[in-house]
Amino acid sequence: MAHLAASHCRRLGTTPRRLALLAVLFALLATPFGAAQGSLLVYAVINQDDAELLTDMFRERTGVDVRFLRGSTGELVTRVIAERGSPQADVLLGGASTLHISIAESGALAPYVSPVAAYLPANARAEDGTWTGFYLTALGIGVNEERFAQRYGDRALPATWEDLLDPAFEGEIVLTDPVASSTAYLFVQLQLQRLGLEAGWDYLEALAPLVGQFPSSGGAPPQLVGTGEYTLGVSFVHALARYRAQGFPVSLIVPPGTAGEVGAVSIIAGGPNPDNARRFVDFIASAEAQQAFADQSLTTALHPDVVAPAAAVPFAAFDLIDYDPALAGEQRDEVLLRWQSVVD
Amino acid sequence: MTDALRRHVIGTPGWWRGDPWLPVTFVALAAFLAVFVLYPLVLVAAAPSVEDWSRVVNTPRWRNATLNTLTMVVLSTTSSLILGFVYAFAVTKGQVAGRRLFEAVPLLLLVTPPFVGGLAFLLLLGRRGLVTSTLLGLDVSIYGWHGLWLAQTLSFFPVAFVILRSTLLGIDPTLEQAARDLGASRAQVLRTVTLPLATPGLLASALFIAIAVLSDFGNPMLIGGRFRVLATEVYTQLTGWANVGTSAALGLLLLVPAVVFFALQQSVQRRTRQRFATVGGRGVSLPEPPPSPPLRAALFATCTVVTLFVAATYLVIVLGAITQVWGVDASVTSDHIRGVVRHLPALANSLVFALLAAGVCTVLSLLAAYLVQRCGVPLRGALDLSTLLPAAIPGTLMGVAFVLAFNTPPLRLTGGGTIIVLAMAVSYLPVGYRIFAAALAQLQPSLDDTARNLGASRMRTLVDVILPLVRGAAVAAFVFCFIQAVGTLSAVIFLVSFDTPLASVTILNLAEQGQWGRAAALAAVLVSVTFLALAAVRGVVGQGFTSLVER
């Protein structure tokens, strides 16, 4: 029989070895794509390793089969809004509260007031429960100490936003493109609100020619400053702190008058696992999850019982302006259009 | 003229007779292209409002971006084409030492996900790069058009190499020998025989590279600095501002030069096709004389420089994968490699989807090329254009078009592997199609006629006569689609779901957050596994990936 089969194979121009390989291929192709049940699907804007940490903990505590998909803010927001008709995920984890507000306006979020999150101040959660804050971070300036010393010698590090306007820094500053990144838009709005519209635009128009590069991802400036591609970068303080904690020669500067951002979690309306989504929001609001997240992400936790890790910038160091996120949202199109016409 | 035009639209009279499979195939192919190329595109075309259009036209930022884009198309296409031709000439006719090794190098570049190459590029040539800073002590910035030019040349010359290698090997050596026997010098042979015969391949390469440069967003993003091009703007408008209208308008702007290139290439090729069909029967020739020593040395030097650069790229990736923290803590660790276990499903998906997509793409592009070129089917121009169109669509836009088109009934495909496979297959359809078109252009139509006169149907002719002759092109198309699909990012970034993570997207995420160790480890594993898969393909088709074309 085997002999017959083998000769048959040869006649067809194949060999048993090739057949075996084909069989392996087909076995691979047969891998099912099906969705699991009793699970939870999370869109994560936070870092890959932070998302791994939180979902691993949640899985251990509850036994729920939780999976996440990590993407940039814009990418996942586009998804949530595009998928309104047939939501693919249950939870949007991370991203500025302002963003969650605009998604909520499109009707893509389901309200849930978590009893665990009762400790939150009014400005860190939605009144209608469409989003719940779970961390805080603020804008700062990162300096690559080595490159700074090499180029500017003993000069003092910049301490204020105005210090960035020194023409000596031309080509040495990295700022994300506000059109592409919510981090940079926060920076633009901060200047407009801090200085007033007219002086704010003067500031931005003076700064723009000094910027060496406008990358798209909010994660780029700390990376480019950390590795010394650029001397100075505008970024969230916690992202800079993470590079510093890894050993990169980065100094953190929190200029007086900065803007903070509340990172939020929200439930996607019509998602496949609404009960588990609510359990997940409760979990994220718990002291245990907030402590673990703060320890790793170096953001500031909102739960009062959390002890801030030593590597993080203490909350007391932030001198925050009275930032108006609603105004920032309203002006978005107008400001970005003007930005695109003054900065090429 | 009107008669020719009419034949072009309604087909050669009686085209459907004699082979029931021909009209079935035609309808199936036309339906596929209508649903998976035209329908998503129509949705994208309808997305921008009048306001979006006027905004796009009146903003200086985008006028500059348009100008920059066209500049890069001219620069990068020319340099990639020259490097690709020189490289292909070196390994096919230059008789350089180490030919086998040199042949594999462009494929290695193709198989590397572009952003990984870009990252390695920065680590090697950036302000703090291994070569620029550590070895040469320079403080140079590669950001800008010059760095982008270098990066795009290295990224896209492999495309020219793959196509031109196949073209050069397909040239009947007796023709060149005849020219030599008639007393032509080496330069004369190159100018009057080899180059004219390579014209279809050169044009196909030029078209592909030009369109690839038009829609390239990985390199401009990493290396462009403040130099904006349209493709990055499409991406920025979409992912940052969630501004589908402006993004679609900018993307449609990219279609204009793409269509112009296409028309140019088409008209030139129609003229050359008649003149230079070379494969009828196959002549046997004496071995070619080796090129002159200086030329050989120059060819060898070119290949060596490229190879060294590629070797350095991989060295950086491997070093990154085993270094604790790149640039800070040089101690060796296996943590990153062990961390890859977490991404095994993503790796498996990347390979399986890419293999499936390559199969689908190869079959569809062969059928399309055969039907358009040989069978006198109706709507040839439309079929031709819609097969080539995906090459002009920036990947991100294609991804969004797919989401717009296939996220709701009746064709709800999002959330599964099918849509990813289809997006990959459609993205590389033009590549396969052009490879087959170039190969078919070298086959005399009298071959088909002979088979048909002997009673073979159209489809039988395809399987029994054409396919064996274009087998090399088929392997080239499959391998090319496969390795591009493994590394693709832009077309699939919106399509990955919880059950279908992909390695390329994961690597980008990790690299973006500065987790280079794990990103490099995953990239190293992905590239290795891709080569294992290619070896398995070799086992199945009985052909090495280094010898893409055998006739």
C-alpha cells in the first residue's frame, strides 16, 4: 500500500516530504479565528507592558479571559467610532479624559458609575459615568544631560517654557506634531491658555522654527531625547521618568505653569461583555491596581491610598494652570488649522 | 481605431467560446476586483467633503508636501532603479564572486519590516549612530530629504532587483551572443540588446518603485524629520485627528501621479511588447565571456557595500535583542528573547496570513495578467487598471477603506483573519500582476496560438503551456508577496483584532514605547521564522528563494 501511495505521489510530481510540508501548512491554516466566551476585550492606549500588567492581574483575580489590543490613541479612537454599529471591544483603557468626552459625544460609550471609584474628585470622572479617571500626568521638558553638556557646557538647564525660545537651541528641540498627537495638542493649548491667544500664538510661532523634528507619536520625544538624537524634548513627565529609570541620561524639568491630563477608562456601548467590562472598571479603580500601575508607569495614581514610587515626579512638583479641557475641545479644528498654516 | 477601442471594451468577438471556464474565471475575477478594490475605493472617494478638498488645496503645508513627494519620487525611483539594475546585472551577468550570497541580500532587505530597518538605520547612522558617532565621531543629522533618499533607495532597490533579475535571466542569451558574433562591443550589446530587452522589466520596476515611494510612510516618518510628504500627512490626518475626509482627499491626491505613471508605462510597454517578445522555443548559447576586470571589480564593490550595510543592520538588531538596555546598559540578557513567547500567536498569524495572502495574490495576478494580455476579454483597460490600482493607494487609506467597506453587513469581515489576508493580497496584487505581465510580455503570442490550434482551451493553455514557462515569475510573485505581507504594517494596522494580532504591529508598538530589546528580539525571531517558512516553500515547490527564476 505504502509503495503504491509513494509511486502515486511521484506520478503527481510530489514527494512524501513535500506532502508532509503541505500537511503542516494546512494544519497551521486550520487554526481557528473564533471568539472566546465569558471574556473581556480591551482596547489599550497605555503602553504594551502596562496593559500586560493590568490584564494579567485582572485575569488572576477574576478568572475572566481578558485580552487586549494595543494601539495609538488616534488609531483606537478611530476604531471605536468606526465600529459604533458593531462594537468589537468592551473597554477603552487609557487616553486623556478629553478624548473620552469626545467619543462619548459620538454616542459610542456606555455610562457606568463605579462604586469603587467614589473617592475620585469631580474633575476626574464623568458626571454621567461615561468615563472614569485612573491616573494623572503632566507636561514637562526632557533634557539629554550628555548632549546638553557637550553642546552648551556649563549653561544652566532650561527651567521655564520661555527658556526654550533661545535661538541657540535651533534644531535641538523635538516636539510632537499637534495634528497627530494629543500630547502635543495639549502643549499647544497650554501655551494658548497660559499666555492668552495672541501671546500664545507668538510663543508657538517663535518656537516652531527651532524645532528639529515633529514626529507623530507622543512616545517619540522621550525616546529621541533619551538616546541623544536631540537635546530637548516636550513630553509627559512620566514617560521621561521611565527613560531616566532605565538609565538614560535624561533630566526632568516641570516648568511652572504646566497642564495635566487625567487618563481615563471607559466602557464601549454595545460591547460583547458588558458585565465583565464593569468588573474591569471596578478593578482599575481599586487601590491594588492603581498601586501596581503607578509603580510601573510612573504616572500619579488617583487613589488616595497609593504610595508614589520613588522614581516618579511627586504630584506636589506640578504647578498646574487652570486648564480648560472643554475650551481645548471646542477650539481643536480652528487651532489645528491655524497651526497647519503657520508651521510647515 | 474605433474598432480597436470597441474590441478593448467589449472584447474580441467570440472570446468566450470554446472554454466554459474562461467566462467563469473572468466574471469571478471582475467580481473580486469590484468588491475588494473598487468598492472600498468608492467609499473613500466619497469621504471628503467640498470643504475638505478646498482645505487640502489651499494649505501651504500640503502644497509643500506635494512638491516634496514628487521630488522624492524622482530621486528615489531613479537611484533605486540604477542600484537595482547594477545589482541584478552583477549577479546575473557580472560573474562576480559570492554571487549566491549577494543574491540573498536584497531578499533579506525585503523581508525586514520597514520600520525595523528604519530603526536600525537610526542606530547605525543617526546622531548617536554606531557608524556616524562611535566610529567616525561625527555629529550629523540624517533627518531630512538626504537621509530619506538613502533610506528609500535601500528600501526599494530590492523591488527593482527582483523584477530585473527575472527579466535579465529571461533574455534569450543567443541574441546577445549573436550581437557579439557580429562584432558588437560589450557596451554596444548592453545598449542595443540587453537594455531594450529589459525595458518591460525596467518600466515595471520604475512604476512599482515610483508608486511605492509615493505611498511610503515608514521611512519619511522615521527619517524625514521636518520634510513632509503626502503619505505621512494621510497617516497623520487619520490617526491623529481622526479626520477621514482630509486624509482621504490627500490620499486621492496621491492617485493622480500614480495614474499618470501607469498610463505612461502602459503606452511604452504596448509598443515594446510587440517588438521584443523573445521566448518562443529556447536557444542554447555558449557561456558568456566574463566582463572586463575593472567592471567586475566595480560590480563586486557595489554588491559588497550593500551587503555590508545589510549585515550591519542585522547585527544591530541581534545586538539589540540580547542587550539589557540599548545605549545604556550593554550587559547581555536573554530576557527579551524569552519575552517573545508572549507574542507567539502574533508570529503564527503573521506567517499564516502572509502565506495565504501570497497564494491568493499569485493565483489572482496570474489570472488577471493572462486574461488581460492574452484572452481578448472585455473591459481589459478597466481590469488592468483595477488590478494595478491598489499599488497607488497608501496602505493606511486601504486599511480604513476596508474598515469602511467591511465592518457592516452584508459583507462583515472585520475582527477575523479573512479581512487581513484579503487586505494583504489586494495590496500586493499589482506586484504579482506586473511580474506576470513582464514575464508574459516575453512569451510570443504564437505559443498560445499553437496550443489553441492543437485543440487546447484557453485555461488549458494557461495551465499546460504558460504556467510552466512563467513558473519562475510565479515563484517570484509568491515569495515577493509573502515577504512583503509578513512585514506590512500600514494596510493592516486598523484590521488587527483580539484574535488576530500580528508581529509587525506588535513590533511597532514595542519600538514606539522604547522597549527596543523586546522589539528587536521579536523582529529577529520574525525574520528568522520567515526564512524558515521560505525554506518550507522551497521544499514544496522544489526551488530555492535565492534562485527565484529558473526556466
